[in-house]
Amino acid sequence: FAGKVAVITGGASGIGLATARRLHGEGAAVVIADLSDEAGEAVARELGERCVYQHADVADYDQVAALMARAVQAFGGLDIVFNNAGVGSFAATPDLTVEEWRRVIDIDLSGVFHGCKAAIPHLRARGGGAIVNTASIAGLGRAGSSLAYSATKAGVVSLTQNLARALAPEV
């Protein structure tokens, strides 16, 4: 990944953090996005050169667009986007509030759309790139997950498949 530039949402912990460390360790410049400024800034300090942190709420398209622009400004372009930020919801369907439904949809599904939409022009400007979206087995209709979480992950699977058909082989 030497010379590549990656944006990772939800990059201050878990899968996002492990991915940031791996890409950075293999030579990529990494922009970490998260809601936890303390954790995100700690990751940027840990990784040092070729890593910056930017606060971004993926539910807000303008913040995601600014995140992608930051990668281009800081490192000259964008090659990889990992739409990883997400939240869980464990409320049973009868107990699921409309507000919780919207929160999970806004972060787990709309956040992925925002990342893709904001990244595509920058990826194309570099001649292509890669988008990776975190889904889950819950998106394949497996029992046991909450309604909101499962619905978003099914949406991410479909969104990813449709984007792959529409953008390949460039992205």
C-alpha cells in the first residue's frame, strides 16, 4: 500500500483501528475518522507520520465530504475508502423506537452511502480506487440481530453489490 491514501471511518477502535494499523504499516497514508476525538488523536499520535485524525459524524454528509477533501488536502489524493463506522441496536422490534430506528439507519446505512458518494469523485480523479463497506452476516437474514441493525446491513450488502456493478473496474 506504499503511496496509497486511505480514509477509515470508525478508525479509532475495533476493526477500523486494526485496519488503520495494517494499512499504515504497509506504507499507506491514513486518515482516521471517528466521533471519539481523544481516541482518534491517540491513534494519529501512535501511527505518527502519514496519519491524521478528523472528527466526522458519518450521518452528516457535509462532514463526510469534508473528510474526503481532508485526505486529498493532506496527502494529495484518495485511493481507498473503508466505510466502517457503525452502531448496534439490540431492541426487540416491539420496543424499537422510531428515534433509535432512524439513528441506526442514519449511521449504518446512510453513513456508508455518504462515504461512497463523497469518495467517488476523488477516487476517479486518481484513476480509480477501492471502496470497502462493513456489513454483517445479519444482513443476510440470519436470525438473532435486531431489526434496525439487520435492515441496515442488508442495505449495505445491496448498496455494495450495486456500486460494484456500476463502477467496476475503475472503482
